Amino acid sequence: MTESLVAEAVDQQFLETHDPVTGAVLGRWPIDDEAAVADAVARARTAAPHWAGLGAKDRKAALRRWAKYLIANIDEFCALIHGENGKPLDDAFLEVITAVEHLEWAAGNAGKLLAPQRVFPGLMMANHEAVIEHRPLGVVGVIGPWNYPVYTPNGSIAYALAAGNTVIFKPSEFTAGVGRWYVEAFAAANPELPEGILSVLTGYGATGAALVTSGVDKIAFTGSTATGARIMAAAAPTLTPVLLECGGKDAAIVAEDADVAAAADGIVWNAMANAGQTCVGTERCYVVASVLDEFLAEVRKIVSTLEPGSDEAAAYGPMTMPAQIDVVAAHIDDALERGATAVFGGRDSVRAPFVSPVVLLDAPEDSLAVREETFGPTLTVRAVADVAEAITLTNASRYGLASSVYSRKRGMEIARQLRAGATSVNTPAAYAAIPALPFGGVGESGIGRIHGAQGLREFTRTHSIARQRFAINSVALQSFARTASTMRLIRRVTAMRYRTGS
């Protein structure tokens, strides 16, 4: 075998992560093939009875040790996130502590929320005890994204572990080092636990595809709608359940009674933070015409101070995935060619690996910048006659992940009319930092929920148990020994209860 062929064979066994600004190699990780995936699933399957058997109290202790380890080593972890993802260190810090808050909540509430629940059996079955129990699924596969490489997968991983499952995590190939560090931190915090409770696989799409068809008991995925659909199709032959958090095209509504300065501050932050690479980032904004000029003036004031970069002064970092830069540029070009006005920035804002803020006014509703997920630091703004028009336009998207509303008096009223999985009123994306609130989308934004009680139960199977406490021989309904007199009695009782007959 020649030297070049040897090098090619080695390269096919490893992937490298890079600094998105300098291109410097940060880490080299194995590409896990189907055999490696199968081994990971086997280890997780072996560890599952032990982890589930610990009970909620001991699992809580283990998860809290992990949380403490993450915080104790947060500077090292944030430096790695900054390196592979590119986001500022402060943003990395906020991501980690928000993830830890969710980890703490899941650990602390799983025992109570997943405890057996007794329910009323009804008059017909009054001699029975009725109990709902929530049992772990077994082994859960989690496929995570690169934009929030800790917070987002943690919303599945922490809740699945707290519910008693073992977990196999496949991070994005762009942030493989972050994913491995996060998983290894669990083992470092809990050296007495067997391997396989939480494990990591690294690789490209083929590794994730192998995990989907590996026989795990559920797949939780965060990423594009197109990839989510492929995962759902691959899981369908074995009826493997899926939890999908997919694309978004989130809108903000600014009512005529909004605190306009606060609205501009919140919307710009939610649109531009993390270089706009946020699944719940605001990409569309509908502003009642009477406050449009004031709103645009505030927006210009804020975005004029924002500069992307990799140093401590940067408002946000680079585009993590190089291919996304072309998508952002295409959306800007399409909007401008179709009549939008650049309120701030424009095509020249795209200077790889950075994209400066772009604000577009009156982009057509069927333009790429309004219809498709841009995933960059851009914002489209449109004047509307009233809130009713804003609601109609917000709900017209095929996506429905999250939204925000700015109104002093009508915020909750407006929020309740939006087709979205989550809404923040007078603040940006607050729901994401509140562990008790379920999170997920509608339409092409996904299926299922992470976080909160619903997020815990996503990773359990419901087991309904009915136990006869005592027999009533004279009223045997579920028996071939049932008598005609028994049925006459049941008919009379039913007529009395529902007031039927004469």
C-alpha cells in the first residue's frame, strides 16, 4: 500500500474539529462505524438495569455530582466551547450554567413527577385500585447540534438520565470535543458507576444514521427539518419513537402599546446573539405601523454597536458551519433583489467567517429571508396595520417553534393566539431558561417536548395497572357468569346516572 493510500485510510478513521476563525485543528476524534455504535448500545443495554435500579434518589445524587463537576471546571469547558463553536466566553458560560440549571431541575423533580399516581377507577370499577406508573424506556440515543452544543442536547440527556434511562450521545462533528468533554465529565464525577450509563459517539451523518437504526428505544434529535424527516423515516420500520426539534422561523410582534426601546433591545439580542445561529432566534418582526419609525431608530442604534469577532470585545462570534454563510448570503440577496430595503448592513455584511448585523425592511413574505430558516444575524421587519395582521402573518409559517410578543397590556392575549410551542412576553426567549416549561415546536418545527414534567415523561413508557381490591360476586361484569339480574341493575343505575328514559 502506498503512503498516500495509508494516509487516506487513516483520515477515513478520524475527524478533526477546527477553530472556525483560524481553521486551526483543535481535536482529532474517531469516526465511529456501525460496529462501534453496536458496541455502545450493548454497553448501554448492560448498564441500564443498574442505573434504573438505583432509584430516583441515588440517580439524583449522581446527576448532582455531575453538575458540580461541570461548574467546578467551567472555565476549561467554556474555553473548549469557544474554540470549537466560536461563541464568546461569556456566552459559553451562560450556556453551561443554563444547562446545569436544567440538569439540577431534572434530577430534583424526577422522583416526584414520575412517581406512581393513583387515579379514580370510576363507579363501574369501584372495587379496583388504578395506578399509572412511568418506567424508563431503556436506552436513548441523542443526536445533538453545534450551535448550542451543551444546552440543547442536555435538554434530552439530563431528562432521559433522570428518568432512569442510559444514553448514547452523538454530538455534531463540528463540536465533537465539546460533546466528549461533557460525557467524560459524568464519568469523572461518578467513578464508581459502571460504564455505559452515558457514552459518546463521534462521526459524521453515517454515525448518527447507524445510531437511529441500532435498536435504541428512542431517538432525540435536534437539527434541520429535512434531516429530522430522514431520521423519522429511518426509525419508522422498527417503530422506534422519535423526539425532533427541527427548524424555526420565529417571529416577534411589537404592538402599538409596547415599550419600544425594550422591544428593540430584546429582539435584536434574540436575532443576533450566537451569530443568529439559534433555533429560537427571532428572524421575522412584525411592528404595528404607528411605532415602526421609533422601533427602527432603536434597532439601528443597537446594531450599530455590534461587531462580530473572536476577541473579548466581540458581540458575537463567527459562523460555526462554513456552508451556512452561503445560505445567509443567498437570503440577503434574494430579499434585496425582490424589493427589500437594507435598514442596516446588506450583502457586504458577509465577510467569512463573520457576518455583521443585517436588518431588512419589507422583504416579501414569500422571499427566502422570510420563508426559510436563515440561521444568521439577520432580521426582517415589516409594518402591519394592527396586531391582528401580525398574528396572521406570524402563524402563516410552516414552522412553529417559538415566538415573542411586546405589549404592555395585551401580551398574554396575543401570545395565546400564536401557533408556536413557546412564547416570551416582553422578554426574549425566557422560556428556554425556565426548566419547568416544556420546550418543542409544532408543524415542521418538530415533534415532542424536552424540559419540564413533559420532558421527563418523554423518556418513559406509561404502564397502567388495575388491581381488584375485593370481589363483588353479585355484580360480575367481566365474566361469562354475568346474570340477567346483574344487567338489569346496571341498566337502572346507568339510566339514573345519565337521566335517560322516561
